[in-house]
Amino acid sequence: MKKAGGEAIAYIGDATSDDFAQEIVAVAANTWGTIDIIVNNAGFTWDSMLHKMTG
């Protein structure tokens, strides 16, 4: 939550790609200069429920 002092970015890519890890680290490093925390949170849904969720 940016209001509380936090900031995050989302990176959409193919987590099965051999270059994915290097790409996401490069995006984070280019955005902030350093990396303090990385959350590995890749996922998918088989039942298409994500697009039906409300905010």
C-alpha cells in the first residue's frame, strides 16, 4: 500500500521460461536500483474464477 509507504510492481511473463528469473530481477533492479525483497507469486486458475472476482 503506497499510502503506508510501500510500493510494488507487477511483472507479467512466462514463469516457465528459462530467462524469466533474470528478466524479473532486471525489472526490479532497473525500477528501484536495489532489491530488498522478492515475492515469488506465480499462479493460474483452471476454472476462470479470477476474472469473475470483484474488488
